Amino acid sequence: MMPSDQHAPRKREDARWAAFRDRLGRGWYKFSRNRISLIGGAMVLFFVFLASFAHFVTPYPHHAGAYTDFMNAFKPPSAAHWFGTDSLGADVLTRIIFGSQISFMLAGVVLGISVPFGVFLGLLAGYIGGKTETIIMRITDIFLSLPALVMALAICAAFTPSIDKAMLAVASIWWTWHCRLVHGITRSIKTEEFVQASRVLGASHLRIIFRDILPNCASPIIVKITLDAGFVILVGAGLSFLGLGAQPPAEDLGTMISIGSKYLPERWWMTVFPSLAIFLIILGFNLLGDGLRDALAVEEGV
Amino acid sequence: MKFSYFLARRLLYTILVLLGLSILIFVIARTLPGDPARLALGPFASKEQIENLRREMEMDKPLPVQYWTYITGIFRGDFGLSFQTRRNVALDIAHYLPATVELVLVSILWVLLLGVPLGVMAARYKDRWPDNAVRVLAFVGVAVPPFVVGLVLQLIFSYLLGILPTTGRLGLMTAAPVRYTGLLIVDSLITGNFSALGDALSHIILPSFAIAMTGIGQIARLTRGSMSDVASQDYIEASRGFGIPNRVVAFKYMLKPASIPPLTVLGLTFASELSNAFLVETVFAWPGMAKYGIRAILRKDFNAVMGVVLIIGLAFVVVNLIVDILSGYIDPRIRKRQEEA
Amino acid sequence: MAERSLLLDVRNLHVQFRVYEGISRVLDGVSLQVREGERVGLVGETGCGKTVAMKAAMGILKSPPAQFPTGEVFLAGKDVLKMSPTEILAMKGKIIAMIFQDPLSSLNPVFTVGQQIVDVIRYGRRRAGDGRRPARATLRRTAVEALESVRLPDPERMLKMYPLELSGGMRQRALIAMALVNRPRLLVADEPGTALDVTIQAQILELLKGLAREAQIAILMITHDLGVVREIAERVYIMYAGQIAETGRAKAILDAPEHPYTRGLVASVPRLTGEVLAEGIPGTVPDYTEAPPGCRFHPRCDHRMDVCEKRKPLPVETAAGRHVACYLYGGETHA
């Protein structure tokens, strides 16, 4: 080994970093030029901010949870209650903001569990191949043989309806998407020549996984997580709407819409405002995810 | 020769996946907490009654035995007894399925008739206002929960404008046509019952559109993307260079290769339609599988849940198979890959 | 030598694109001409702008990203850059046709060869003013004849085949058939053999030469391969980084190159005899967003002078029909 080789790995690091920074710069350029994705990003930040500081931002923070004041029930939107009050007399605006907390928590928990699990299994399946791959991918196929909502419903069937069971149900199917994604990428990279070259030079499997495969997965995974956040919230709202997620008096948005729908069309505000809220949250994530996809140059279909 | 081999392998694989699904759901249903017998009989049932029901439902036997009885029963058409209706789940499903099938079929029509042209238009006027409008529409379509769409449509067209009915498949006053297929539109056409036809159509418009919203958005975006991808391909430039007029290039030479990605996504669109159906049927009180299934879930009627899940799983994999075959038919490159695999 | 009439006349064409890094000035005053029945070569490395020049000439350069600050392109007497899309369409296939580098990507993968060539014939007929709907049988017969003319075996069967079922050479022949079936007066061939084996490439070139002679079709051959030039071109333009370096009779230029770049090109071709090893030209093609001023070759040129980076050299006539754009041969400078 010649003395100059000691600098070689260093230079490679610098080169990689420079390339990464350049990619970030280009990515930001593309992203910031795309008005729609900036709007999405702003929306997400706004709602997350509201949800995080719910206690300080809402006009009637004590209306969250089990609050009843029947004298005040069914009031239409007014100066005191911008979005009116619901069937129990609680301020709708407050409950919506607290309800968005549940939505974000759902997305966080589900993705926090399913993404690492799915990525791990995908790497395993793609890298090791053989029987392991077949078993893992067949199991993935089974979980994917039903649409997400239907599968979640079926799993919820086994439990008493509650928000944490719903989260568990959704998490237990969500890992499959990431598993498939990472498996595909791993397989295609594994056969690339530079990986074989690394192996010949004596790189260990772990090194290849961390140096060559994972960085290539990073962009698609980031895009997918962003889009998933919206989709998970959508599925969660659907489950609550059907009565299988958060139970009253919890202020989940889906539950609010379900209850509010009984009072259509006279007391429209109980349905319209939570619907608008959840729509905007999901839309924000979708716009953001789409913009990221453009900026990080990931193909469609992720 | 090669193609039928591919087909046979796919069918076998499909069956395996479905079996796997059935095992999964079965295990979840039977091993997890909650006593369905107690739930079915209500809180005032005596211990003896519950035990009787358990024996009747064969819940005292070991799990693999239960599964075996169940699976062999499936192949005989016996889906087990529903806790609620006390009749064969297969009969229940046969009763409720056509309503959902009709709804989903009409939704797919919406997706194809609206989604594809919108996507083509967006690609044609790329980066100009029609493209942006379609893009916004697509985003909205994918982001709005289907039950919200259903409620909003109800609000506008039924409550505010009063031109379309709120719930159900047929008005209370209308006589239902003789039941041949269970699909109201088909049945009323066959029997010439035009008042029923009109009524059925007016009832199906809103829910089918609510279900279709997501799909329309997805297909429009995908068509736009694949059209613009194809438009930048060398072979399109070449065919223009040979003097083929733009309209022919667009509708023939671009559309055909561009239709492949949306086609492959059709399977996923169908999946989202099925999911959406569960939500929308609830909003419109549509007497379909979703209503039956959700009731079964809330009451822990496991045979019913299994039956619904299996039927939906079957429908889904069959649709995927059809989509794969169609793709192979249109695009020789895919056919080649299928034959080689 | 009788003066044949001018078919393609590109005059001082400038083309630029707006990109992330700024403005990419690809073509910097390119002028070239092709006469009826002539075989002209356009030589340059990858990235020198040859394809851009040709696409501009055909009117198929997409205008929002591309900008044409100055220059004109005349095809059979008409100004291409000012034509309406309908007029451009009328020209295609009848006056000018183009075949691309990669025959696989030039053929639509989901249609058979027959379907594609029949459409070319049908729409060519229609534009020729043949109002009646041509019969299916006639179209088919013409298609078969076209495939025969490019010496494809079993043309009847070939009509039903998809592009991926054919070999590279067969695809290229089919493309040539499609390009020539409506008898254009000029065929632009963009590196037609690059994607193919050398032996197949030689066959294709022979085919093109033969067809051009029989049907009096002018050929503009775009290539980076001097061997191809020697094989097929009567006259040649040497292009570097969006500027024409040298032009003249092909044999003359290849035997005695004058421009330093051409000299470098010729020297870099390995020879079977002689002791001199092939040498490359040090340096790389410039970045068009920061193109060197004046003569764009000057950073890599051994003979550069101060004036070279100040103003772009005008072409100097060093012999009959031979022009070099280099201050080594004298020449006025740009105003």
C-alpha cells in the first residue's frame, strides 16, 4: 500500500460530501422554484406548529377531551366561536386543532415503527436473496393483497375499537411498502458493477450496505415518507369515521366528521370545518412530497 | 405456448397468496382477544348459551383443525355461518355483492372517461393553465378523504340543490326490477324497466363519483406524466420527422405507449376504489358489501369478516392479473419480460 | 463542375439555451451548405453541437428552451426559422428526412414495423396532394418495396414484426426505408452506425451511398468518425464547440488538414502502418455557459496567438472550395 493511499479514502469522503452538498443545492433550487411544493411545505409547517402549541394557540383549550356544556351546544360560527360549537357544546376550532394532534401522532407512530422495520426487511431480502428473499417478499405480497384500508379494517376486527389499536393495525401493514421499495433498489444496486468492484477490493457487506445502497435509498424513502404521512392520516381518518379508531369523546378529525354528518345539513359547520382541516393537512403533505420528489429527482410511482 | 405457461404460474401464485391471506386473517381473528360468541348473544346470555354457541361454531377445536374445516368448506361454497344472520356467509355475500360491484364498476367508468382525457389535455398544454388546473384537481382528488367528497356532494346536490337523492340505490316509491344479475342498471335495461333505470342512475351518480375522485386524480396525473415522457422520446421525434401529422402522432403514436403506466396502475386504482367504497357506502347508506363488512367487524362476526376479506382479496388479485395480461398484450416489451421470467 | 442548386443553406446561425447555470451558447455563428445530390459530412466530437445544428435546420428544435438570437436557415429556398408549423410539416419527408443514431429508440416499440412505415407512406401521399384515400393494398405494396430497396430479407414477414424482434442492422435499414420512402431531397443522417457493429455500419454506409446515387438524394452525414467521412462524404465541415473550423473536399482535408483542430483529429486516428503513435488533443470541450471568447479552440491550441481569444476568426479561402477559420492563415477579424 502506497503512502498516497492514505489520503485516497479522505478524498473520496470529501468528494462524496461535495457531491451531496451540490445535490442539496440543486435540489433546493428546483424545490424553491416550484411554487406548489413551497406552499405544501408551508402548510405542513403551519399545521404542525398549530398542533405542537395547541395549548397556547387555541381559544378554549379546556374544550378538548371530555367537555360538555349543553347550554352552548350547536351554536353556528360567530365571533366567539369561529367554527361554531358541536353537539356537546365544545368549540369546534379548538377541537380541530387538538384533533390534528392525533393525526400527526398517528402518522408519527405508524411511520416511526413501519419504516425502519420495512427498510430493514427490504435490505435483508434484497441483499441476501435466496430463500430469505422469497419468504420476505411472499409475506409482503400477502399483506399487499388487500387495499390498505380494507386490511387495516380486517385487523381492527380483532380488537375493541380504539386509537392505539388502529395505529397498530395500520403500522402492521405499512412496512410492506417500504420493504418493497428498498428491496427493489437494493437488488438493482447489488448487481451494479461498482458494488462488485468494491467486493473485489475487500469491502465488507455492511460497508457496501451503508456506503452504496442506503444513500441511494435515502431520496425515495424521504419522498415516500412525506407522501405516506398524508396517506396514513387519510386511512386513519377513514377508520375513525367508520368508528374503529379514536372513540368519542376524543376529538379525532374523522370521528368529528362522522358525528357531524348526522346533523347535516342544518348544522353544517360541524362537518365542513373538520373536513376542511383534514383535507388541508393531507394536501400539504402531498404537495410537499411531490415537490421533494421533483427536487430529489425520484421517479414517479414512489 | 410460453404465454399460457406464464398464465398458469401466475394463477398458482395467486392461489398461494390468497391462501396466505386467509391464514393471516384467520389467525388474527381467532387468536386475539374478544369473545365473539358472547358478543353475538349479548350481555344477558347465560354461560350455557355461550358454550352452546361456541360448540356450534366449532370454536372449541384446535386452531389448525378449525382452519382446515373452514378452507375445505370454502371450496364447497360454505363460508361458515354468520353470527348475526345465522345463514351461510356465502349467501349473505351473494346478496350484498352486486350493489358494491355496480358501484365500483361505474366508478371505474368515471375514472377512465374523466381521468384519461384530463391527463392527455394536461400533457398537451404542458406548463400552461390547463396543465396546472389538472394538476390542482389531481392533488385535491387524492388529498380529500372520500367520505368527505361524499358528504360534500350530498350537501350540494341533495340538500342544497335537491336534484339528486341522498341515500340508497332506489327510491322508496320505485319498484325494483326483476333480479337477474343484481346490478340494477343491467337488470332494468334487460327488463325494459326504464323508470327504475332512471332512478337507479340518479342514485348511483353521487356515490360512484365520490369513490372515483382519488382514481381520477391518480390516472390524470399519471397519464399526463407518461404522455409527456413519451412526447420527449426519440421515436416520437422521429415519426414527426418522417412527416406524420401531429394529431396522428398524438392520438396513435403517443397514446398507445403512454397508456401502459396508467394501465399498470389500474390495479392500484381498483384497490383504492374498493377502499373508498367502504367509506362512501357508509355515507350514502348503500346496501353493499361494505355495510355488511363493517357491521360484521363491529360485531366481531368473524366468518362474515373472513368471507368479505377473501372476496375482496380475490377480486383484487384477479383484477391485477387482468391488468398484467392486458399490458402484455399492448406492449411487446412487457410480453417478452413476462415470457422470460 | 456545374453548380448544383442549393438545398440547405445555414447562414451564421447562433443557438442558445437557458439552463440552471446560465445561458448555454451552443452554436456560435455556424454556416454550412448542402447542394442537390451532394454527399456532405459534418464532423465533430460528441457535444460540439452538430445535432443541435441539424435539428435547427429541420425545424424540430423546441423553441422555448432554444433561442435563435441571429442567423438564418434556408431549406429549398424557404426560411425554416420563420415557418409556421404546418409549413414545416409539409417539408418533412418530402424535402428533408432525418435518421438518428440509435435505431431502437427511433422506432416506436409498441407498433409493428409495417404499421409505422405504412403511416409514413400514407401521410406522405396525402400531403403530396393525392386526395384519394390510398388503398390498403397499395400502401402495403409500397411498404414492401421500400423494405426491399434497403435489402431487408423477407419484407412481407418483416411488416408484422416489432422493433425489438429485429437486429440493430435490420432496424437501421427499416429506418432508412421509412426516411426515403417519400423520396426526400435531403437525408440527414446523425451518426447512423454508432450503435451498430463496425461491419454492419459499413454495410449501412454502402447502402446509403447506393441509394443516394440511384435516387439523387443529398446526404448530410453527421459523425465523429473520420473513417465514415472518408467512406461516404464528398465535402466535409469540421466543427468544434459550435464553430465551423474548416471546410472543403473530404479527401483534401483528411490528407492535408489545415486547422489545428483538424490536424489533432486526424492525428488521433490510429493507423495500421507507420511508426507515429496516435495522439489525443489535450484538454476538453468547453462549457457552453462559459465558452471561451474568440476562437473556441484557442485554450487547447498549440499555435494560439493573442488575437485568437479576442475575436472569432472569419473563414479564409486557402484553395478552391476550401476555407479555414484560423488566424494562422491570415484573415480579417470580426468587426
